[in-house]
Amino acid sequence: TLSIPQAISSAKEKQKLLVVLVSGTTEDDVAAENTWKDEKVVNMLRDETVSLHLTLGSDDAQSFQAIYPINETPMIYFIGTDGKSLATKSGKSMTPSDVLSSYDLAKTIFAQQAENLQKVLQMLILQQLQNQQPNSSPSSASIPSSSSSSSSSSSSSSSSSSSSSSPSTTTPTSTVSKNNNNNISLAKNNNNNI
């Protein structure tokens, strides 16, 4: 059995949801035991998450309760790698399908958070690549949005001495946008230059 710090570390390392089940000794908790023994629930907990089972009143449960409220038992928390609760379910009438649907909800939110983080990282990588381009002007150092890219390109062409921009000024921007889906691989290829 993992401790809370070990479970948190393992969930972060494996990029999995942390699932914490808190149960007590009431009739409701005993009645919910069949839910935790359900084959689909067991497989989900074992294969797709890092899970902890805490007993209400234990030191670990009290530490957990200091951050996450436990209003009744049994109670299950689905927690992202950032420590935020993504879904909860509680009560004696909790069925395996309730647990699995809460997991599906938490998994969807978790995937969206990972996707949003990847987009932010890609934007940062793009910005860093653009900043590394030789002879880049201040307007090409920032990432143009789709609505402002036409205005920034027209302003840079109006500030140049001729009406057409030199290929070295416009090529990095167009190359980066053409390779937008390969941002991470671009960053890996240029990692030695950073």
C-alpha cells in the first residue's frame, strides 16, 4: 500500500489520475464493498489510475481530509496531477456504473488539461524559435495570432524601404506556421542551440 506522498509522486510520474477511496465502518460502507469488487472498477483502478484506499479516522485519511472534504463515506475522489479534484462520488447507493462514469468525466477533464498544457508549451517553443532567428525584427519575435498576422505583416512591409520584404524576414514566420504541427519535434531538433 502506497502512502499519500508516494501515490502523488507515482501519479505525476505516470501521468495518471490519482483515485482516493475513503471508507468507514458504517453499514453504507459495507454495502458499497460490492462496488469496489466489481471487475470493471477493479480493472480501471489497477490499470488506468494510481489508487489509494483510506479508512476514515486514520492518520492518512485525516491528512487527506485537511485538503479534500469528506462529507460522507464511502467517498471517491479523482484527482489530477496538479492536485485538483476533477470528480467525486459518494454515498451508499454508489454503483459500479456511477464510479466508472465519474472516472470517464475525470479522464476527459484530465485529457483536456494535458492538451491545453501542450498548446501552451508549443506556443512557448514557437516564441523561443522565433526569438532565435537571426535578424528578426521585434514584430517577428512575438507569435502572431490569426487575426493579427495580416496586420503585423503589413506593418513590417510598410516599415521596410521597399514594398516587398526580403526572403529572410518572411521565411522564418511562414516556415514556423507551415510546421505548426511539428513544434515539439522542431524544439527537440534545436535543443542544442537553446
